[in-house]
Amino acid sequence: MRLIAFDFDGTLSDTEMTVLLAQQASVDDEVAAITERAMNDEMSYAESLRRRGDLLGGLTEEDAEAAYSGVRLRPGAGSVIDRLQSAGHHVAILTGGFERGVERALDRAGTRVDTVVANRLPIGEGQITGDVEGPLIDGTKDDVLERLTDDLDIPPDRTVAVGDGANDLPMLEAAGLSIGYEPKDAVRPVCDTTVGSMTRLGETLEQRRILPTQEWHGASGSPPVLECSTVCDTSRLLAGCSR
């Protein structure tokens, strides 16, 4: 068993839930600018989250729920999660975003994970108070990753982290395998590899023998063409291969 830790916004999801909330509160430009600065490591994540939470203060619970209901997993994400769990791995979501949005997205996709560590926007008198609560405001994802490895008795070198932004840097640096999902410029140098789609992520996990190879079902009905080195390594049946 391995521990696979995903970021959520920008990684598993191609919707930013804080932006959806900000649109409901008519402060989307301000929130988007703060988010971008944080993701590029120009502002601490804790400061950016508190600023965004303050801007969202006064949004009604009904409007907040409408925003959370708009959060989606990106295409193929649910399938990767399901395959990882079928392979016996522990799948976690570690996000500075908000747990209600994560829950809605997982429910809509009909999938689940083993652990969700996320923040919260408290509600008081039927509206967002403007405060933020949770373990990933001042806490960092590497601390959560370490705690999970201890709880699950999984060696650190059997952890995989997948993320895209500056607040993912600690867990990417701590993981045995770090995968950048369309990573920001500040994140790319610490990644062992990068991907740009959930299909490519699945293939990468197969190549690392974290997932079993999935039977290929192409539109043409024919398998993909393998490079010579791949065939030689697996079957030794390709005549004339000198690799």
C-alpha cells in the first residue's frame, strides 16, 4: 500500500471553489488576484486565505451552497481515484480549500477518498462570518503527510504527492514521488515529473508500477504502438532490437 496525496483546486478539480464563492459575493476579481499571488509564492498562503475569507464575509449560506455545488472534479479524476483505491492504496485530499466543496464534488462524481484534510468557512446567523478555520491555514501539507504516514505505518518513500501551486511545495518536497499537475513556475523545479491530464497521470502511475496497466480500448480496436525499448524490456520478441 502507498499513500497518494492530492491537492484539490487546480489538481483534482479544474474549478477554483474560492472563485465560485467570490462570484456569488461579487468579489471575484479581488479574490482571483489574491489566489494567483499565493499560487506563485508571492504571498503566504495563510495571509491569502484570511484575505479571501474576509472578502467573502456576509455571503449567505444559500449562496455559499450554490457555489459549493458548482465544484467539479476534472475529467478522468474520479477514475484515477477509483483505480488507486482498487489497487489497495490510501487516497487523501490535502487542500487549503473548503471541505464542503470537496464533499460536493466527490458526491457528484460518485467517488470517495479515504481522507480529506481541508479548511472551513464558518457560518453565523445564516451567512459566512469572514473567518477561516482548519488545519491548513498556518499548518502545512508536509506535516499532514507525515502524520498520515505515521498513522498508516507507511514509509515516507512510499508516498506520492500530486499538486500544482506554491502551497503544495512542502508535500511535494517531502513525498517519495512528486508529480506536478500543470505546475506553476515556482513549483516545477521540485517535481520528479509533470503531467497535463488525468490520462497522463494514470499512465505515469502505471509506469511507476503504482497502478496496474489498464487494458487499452482504443477507437480503432488496435493497441497503441510501443517503442522498441518497451517491447524489448517486456517480451523480448521484437526482432532486431538492439537496445
